[in-house]
Amino acid sequence: MSELAIELKGIDKSFGPVHANKAIDLKVRQGTIHGIIGENGAGKSTLMSILYGFYQADKGEIHIGGRHASIKDPSAAIAAGIGMVHQHFMLVENFTVLENVMLGAEDSPILNKGIVKARAELKRLEKEYEMEVDPDAVIQELPVGIQQRVEILKALFRGADILILDEPTGVLTPAEADHLFRILRQLKDQGKTVILITHKLREIMAITDEVSVMRRGEMVATRETAKTSVEELAELMVGRRVLLRVEKGEAHTGDVKLSVKGLTVKDSRGVTMVDDVSFNVRAGEIVGIAGVAGNGQSELLEAIAGMRPARAGTVLLDGAPVEVTGRADAAELRKRGLAHVPEDRHHAGLVLKFEESENAILGYHDDPQYQSNGILKIDAIRADAQKKIEQYDIRPPNPRLKTANFSGGNQQKIVLAREMERDPIVLIIGQPTRGVDVGAIEFIHRRIIEMRDAGKAILLVSVELDEICSLSDRVLVMFAGRVVGERSPDTPEGELGLLMAGVEGKMEAAE
């Protein structure tokens, strides 16, 4: 057998005027973890979608295990031993784990016999790869990290020897990401081949054997991971030297612009997610909220932004009260100077079927700049969108393109441009660089610092602890819905980690 699990030769793919892949060659050795990195829109996901049969290449050849393969659809890829875990999971949320694993792979005309066989095989896979999951749990009730585990088990259930993971840690907590890496190493030890698409260079350095770099549709380099560095990879990705740390001067704070007192928020099940939280954010400062996902940060932002009613507490925006316990009104808050970049851009920040120019004004469409007597000024809207595209380097630079056709990082830039360019008094941001490449991260961080220096009050939530510490002037740590501590951004990560795990809080309570 060939020592190569995959060989791509001269893969070329265009979508209208967009040349997504340009004569790409790629070799992936069997039994290795191979990283593929590049800026958003570099063509990484397109290339892997061709390998998985979602797209057909205009030119080029695919070889699996040394043999030419014709992969016309995902079922042909599965038959060739290829599995793919997508950035946005392909699971039926109201099905059980077992039903999702079986879906499309039922091998018995009598379903009950198929279920018995599937349950036994799933149990074997869970034990072999240490990925314990309750087969009868309903997907929508599982945390994101477990849902991803189900996707991997689904691929293994279908006999995958080659596993493609697209931005697998974009929705995971640090602890979940560490567990995923243990699983990937175990898969490698079992002889599986793993292709990891990511923009997180430190993850590439930690987990991969080799890494290939794409830039603007071309494959520009392949390196042995042990013989390269974060700095070299960043420069190869972007085509220039990249500043990997945030440079910011001392904060010059002014009056309190956002005041939160005694805020309590419950979720749809009646569970208290935010428990008597109080803090202030002043003009000219960034207050970061650190914490493991699921400890109330999301509900806190939604309550402040008018997306979710609170059960108790008060919020003041620039000294004036905000209605938070009654009928929340996000539109009114926008008019009063509160801009919000939501954590989940797909569900709360964008309408993917809309054009880029339409999303660029979403929530502000009744502004006289964009409409007159209820009639939208289409030319003005598109001109404004084009200006934002240029300012934020959104690719492709086409305001008429459907937003679903932009990469995740460029979708994030669309939301950031819309909210930041409103010149808000207070800006609240959830996960500003989720799914964003290193070049865009540098731009977004610089823009956030510029807004702070212009006197804006900024509340920042991120699961990336180094991002919180780099950007923030003060760090609040949340655990189990409460603020359990305030620290300076130069506090050792170990101390912050203990607070995030609730350890210090438990010790204090015991005393």
C-alpha cells in the first residue's frame, strides 16, 4: 500500500468569478495528523469539500491509498473511507445519539435488528476511543463538546480511516479542546489519518505532524510542524509579518457608561443562569468576562442587549435606566447607543439568505440614511456596504453576494463592521474572533482597541483566555452564574483558571 493516505493533484475549482482553488497539490501521509491553515476565504473548506464529494473539482485528480478515486458525492467519500466533521454539526437535534449515528447507515431491513447491531458497535467504538456517550440521549440536550464527539463516532461507525475536521475547536471550551486532542492522538495511534482545518496556530503546533498553508486559493507551503514556528506560519498565511500580540497603551477612563446591578436571569427551563451580578464599565475601558462556556456569560449579554428578559436587577445605559425585567426592546437600545456583536452570528447576527449589503444594515434599516417613507434606498445601502467591505477587508468584496457564501471569518467581519461603524456609546461583544483567521484577528483586536481609545465603553466575552487577558483592562471571572472575582489582565492564567473552575469560591465558602 502507498504510504500516502491522500494525494491531490492539480485541484482547481471556481465559483463564477471566484477562483477558490488554484491547481492545488497536497500529500497527506497515512497515520498522521495533517493541518491545513489559511486565512478565511483561502480555499481550505472548498478543498476539503471536494475531497468529501460536496463539490466537484473543475480539474485535477484525487488518489486515496495510492489509487485514483472518483468521489462524486459524500456517499462515495464514505465508501472510500473518508469521514468529515463539519464546523456546524450535521446532526438531527431531536433524534437520539444512536439514531443520528445510524441515520443513512441502516444495514437491516428489520430496523430492530439494525438498532441492536448499531448499539453494540457504538458501544465498542466508545470503549476503544474513550468517547463515552449516552446512546439514548437527545442531541439538543447535549453540550457542544459531546455533540462533536457524536459526529466523530458517526464517521467511525461508517468505517472512516481518514477523518477531516473543519475548525473543530471553534465551539469548544479549553477543556473540551484538550479532550478532543487526546481523542485525535488516539485515532492516530490506531492508524487513522486526521486532517485538521483550523486557524489557531498554537493548536497546529500542539497536535499536528505536518501542516500545509493556503493563501488566496493557492497552496503556498507544507512544513514539518516540528521544524516551523507560529511566526513563520502566520507570515505564510497572510503574506506579511503579523503582530501576534495586542499592543495597547494605558486606558484613560471616563464616566460609567454601563452599570449592571443585581442582575438575575433564568433560561427557558427556569434555571438561574445569571445570579445577582453587578459591575460597571466606564468610557475608555474594556472589561472582559472570563469563564468556561455555559456559566451565564451568554445570558448576561443577551439580557443587557434586550434579547432576553431578566428576573431581577437594573441596568443603566449612559446613566439612564434600561427596561430589563419587562418587555425587552433591543431596537430601542440600539437607538440609545448600545451596539451588540452576538456570540452566535448565524442565529442572532445575520440572515444568511440575505445579501451582504442587507446584513450590513440589519437592525438599523429604519435609519434615514437607508430609507425614506418606508422605502429602502438601495443605492445608498450598497454604497455604504461597499465602504464597510473596504474598511474591514471583507472577502469577496461583493455587497450583492448572499451572506451564506462568505466564510465564517468574513461573516464575522460583516457583523463587526455593522455594529462598530454606528459610533456606539457602549459596545458589547461576544466571541469577537470565533472562527476567524490570524490576520483578521489582528485587525479585529486593533479595531477594538481603537474604539476603547476613542472613549467607548466595551464589554467583552470570550472563551479564549489569552484574548481576554490581551484586550481587557479589567477581568471579571464568572462561575455558575456569579462573578467570583475581579483581576487585572496580567494575572497568571493558573489563578484565573482556578477561579473559572470555581475552586477559590469553594475554598472561601468553606472558610
